Amino acid sequence: MEQVYKRLIQELGYDQIRTNEPMSNHINWRVGGPADLYFEPRNSRELIEVVQTAIRLKIPYTVLGLGANVLVSDKGIRGLVIVNKSSEVKFLPFGFVEADSGVSNAVLIKLTVDRRLTGLERLVRVPGSLGGAIFMNAGDTAKQAFIGELVRSVRVVEPTGIVKTLLPQDCDFGYRHSRFQTSGEVIVSAKLQFIEAARIEIEEKVRDILDRKRNQPLGSTAGSTFRNPPGNYAGKLIDESGLKGKQVGGAKISEKHANFIINTGKATATDIRELITLAKEKVKERTGIELQEEIRYLGEF
Ligand SMILES: Cc1cc2nc3c(=O)[nH]c(=O)nc-3n(C[C@H](O)[C@H](O)[C@H](O)COP(=O)(O)OP(=O)(O)OC[C@H]3O[C@@H](n4cnc5c(N)ncnc54)[C@H](O)[C@@H]3O)c2cc1C
């Protein structure tokens, strides 16, 4: 084992760090090789500490939430993988909520809906953590309702190790886009703002989104594999290219929704990657449109 890895283990505690942890246990697609080092911070203090330690020791690090939007290479991930389990949520006056980035969308939706705060319904059946949602600016594409609109500030660790707070205008939120996709900052926590609404109104919004999500398959997937190109739908383009149900190894383009790739049980990351490449080639050949991945690749492909 690399000397610098041993130092990280010494500094953070032998009982905290796992080595050669299979990433297939931590991402929704259930594929991917091992992380050299693996750590689960349980609160924002531990998250900041582990990131700052990795920076100081010059160990590459990757922060993940629920792994619902990533494809990890069969060769795994070098350096340290941090799977964020921080989960504190504070309710403040005037509809403000301050939450750790590791809290899951499902928990945050439940907590806010219980207090009749509306806004987070846009993340119903979007598996993930608050950090992953802000990183992706996740939300309800049909309604153009994204998490960025609720964000009032974001606390981050910079790649230098400095902790700072950003305002929404700094975050560059767009369709499946935020500054965090290029800044290298780790999202520690965020302040969101909600408005109050009648329970019946919130329940109606939840029902509407659940209805529309009925055409999406369940199982081991990362949701939409590709972004929708302007004025079009990736799923429709893949379907029209005759690829619904197409299988490579254990990976299959869903018959229910062609933008979803399913691990039928024994898929590898290589199978999924091959299917992605095939979809891109066929759509480009037929329409000239270059599909762009929404999912993020981690490790070497
Ligand atoms: C069945 C299904 C349905 C889906 N439906 C939708 C949908 O309707 N709308 C939608 O927008 N998305 C959808 N998705 C995609 C996915 O749920 C979202 O992108 C979600 O926000 C990912 O969150 P996560 O915590 O799992 O992120 P991860 O997959 O863990 O990470 C995604 C990226 O964010 C980075 N990241 C995560 N946490 C942090 C942090 N704290 N600091 C810095 N970077 C971080 C990671 O490094 C990675 O690059 C769906 C996925 C599935 C499986």
C-alpha cells in the first residue's frame, strides 16, 4: 500500500477507513471495481476534516451521495472515496432550512412536507443526497423545476481546503448544470428556502409527479443516461433508433423508457459503457444529434 495511504489511515483512525471497498455496493447501477480507500463521514465536521486531510496529503478524493447518477469503472477508483452520510437538518424561521449535504432527498422531502413546506416535491422519486442534487441541479424536467431555485446559500470546501459560503448567483445553475461540476468544491451543507402551503396542495403535486414517473423503470439504473438535447428527448431518439430492449452483456436499454439503462443482474461497467457508446453512435448516424451523458463517469474507462 502507498505510504501516503497509510498516513491517511493513521490520521483518520484504523477503524474508520476501509481499503479495496467494492464500489458496486455503493452505486445504484451495482457495478464498479474497488476504491483504494473508503470513508463514510457521519456529520459535516467529519466531511470537512477528511477532505482537508486528503488535500494536505495530496491524495485524490471523490465525494459521493447515493451513487444514483454515476458509473464507476470496473477498475475502480484510485485514492479516497468519501460516501457522505452527514444528515443534520435544522428548521429556521421564515421557511429556511439548513441541511447537511449527505441528507437524502427522501428524508428531506418527508421532513419538509410534514411541516407543510412546499418546493421539494420536484425531487420525489429522484434518488440521491442533497449534495448530489445541488451538484446536478436535479429536479422535474417537464415542469422546469430544479433544486437550484430553492437554494439560498451553499457551504463548500474549496480544492485548497478553505471552507467558504456561496450565494445562489455564484452557483451557475442550469439544466442539469452547476458550477460544482467543474469547480472541484465539495458541498458541505446548504440553506434552502420554502414557502408554506396547504397539505392538499402539496399532496396534489406529489401525485402529479408520481403519475408522470410511472413510465420510468425501477431497478438498478442511474435514471436518465443522457441529457435531453434542445427541443428533443434523448429517450425518444434512442427508441426511434430501434434500441429499446437492446442488450450488451448484462446491461439493457429499458423497454419502458429508452433513456434508462438497466443492470439486469450481472452487468459490468464495461457493458453499460458499450451500450452508451452504441446509443450515441446510432442516434448520431440517424439524426446527426450528439447525445451528451447526464451520468458521470468515475475511474478509468
Ligand atoms: C430511478 C432514477 C430516477 C431519477 N430521476 C431523476 C429526475 O427525475 N431528475 C433528476 O434530476 N435526476 C434524476 N435521477 C438522477 C439522480 O437521482 C440525481 O442526479 C441525483 O441528484 C444524484 O444524487 P446522488 O447523491 O446519488 O449523487 P451521486 O450519484 O452520488 O453523485 C453525482 C455527482 O455529484 C457529485 N457529488 C455528490 N455529492 C457531492 C458533494 N457533497 N459535493 C460535491 N460533489 C458531490 C459526485 O462526485 C458525482 O459527480 C434519477 C436517478 C434514478 C436512479
